[in-house]
Amino acid sequence: MIPRERLRSVPFFSAFPDAAVKVMADHAVERHYESGETLFRAGDAPAGLAVVLSGKVRVVRQVGTRAQVVHVETVGGTLGEVPLFAGGTYPATAIAAEATSCAVIARAAMAAAIRSSPDAAFVLLERLASRVRELVERLDRASLRPVSARLAEYLVARLDARGRPLIALGMTQQQLAEELGTVREVIVRELHALRRGGVIRSLGGGRYEIVDVPVLRKRASADI
């Protein structure tokens, strides 16, 4: 059981009718994960719908030796919708990117929440529709644009509102490769090319100075 007030403070739950939140709160179990800890693996039997209460989770699909980030969830994000509604096992692996806590709600409890307030079903459908849109957009970025453009776009996004040129990758090169849909060797090569071209300068520890912001922005907008 998790206090209703706490669930209400999370964006996902704030969209539900009160009756549905009460049912979910009465049956929810809070689970905690350390950074780097696996919440579940592809092929595992589902425990229920997981909602991120704090922290961040990366959901990764592994094919052979290559991994691809499917989606990243922060506070209010959901995990495990596919087996919750379609049955079967988890199709991907979820890993805590930092210390994370989740509310886990079993399928039976979610069904009871919907019975208590049918409008709850529309909240879940909206979440699923948003997930489909996000996956289509991620697929477009990964398949239609070169890695050099995707990397430049990522680096530009790390600039703050004032455009200060000092940035940090925010993750390992392997994780960045998974985020951008490629392999670490390609990320290393592309970063080296940016350094060699005088666009960025390495400061060590995953930190960089953007020496030529206009050129980086131009590369980020390239489609071919």
C-alpha cells in the first residue's frame, strides 16, 4: 500500500479519477533500485505495471551484441504495459539509470481500478498512444538520419538555455551508443572526428567544450 497523496503527486496518477487512484494505492507496492540495477529482463514474467516515483529508468532491447534504447522513463513514466495488457513476458530489459523507486501495481489491481472507474481506461489508452508516437519518432531518428547528425543533435541538446559551450555526455559512451541506436566504436569515431575538425574539445571525464556551436548546430540539422 502507498498513500494516495503520494501517488497523486506523480503526474501519471493525477490524471486518474479518485476511485481508481484509491484502488491502485491500496494495492501498490513500492520497490527501490540502485543505479545500474536491473528492474526486469526481457523474457521475465511480468510483475505488473511499474510507475516511476523517483529516479530514471532506461528500457533497452538487446539483439546479439547490440543494444538499443527503446525508451527512457523519469518520474511519472510507466513500464511493463505490453505484458500487462497483451500477456506474455517483458519484451525488453529495464535498468535504473540512477537510484530509482517505483510503484508496482499487479494486473488484477489495474483491472479493479478500471472497474471502479471506466474512465481510467482512457488514461491508460492515452499513455499507450503516446508511447507508440514516441517509438515511431525514435525509429525515424535512428533509421533516417546518420549517426553524426544524431550525435550532434544530442550534444546541442546538452547546451543550457544560455548556450554555454561546456557540456557533459551525462552517460557512458556505451550508453550513448544505445541511446542513439549504434555501437560504441561509431560513437568514439564520431567524437574523434568532431575533435579533429575543431568543433569540440575534450575536457576529460565525459566533459566537452563546444568550440564551434554554429557548425555543431548545422551538423545536427543534417538529414543525409
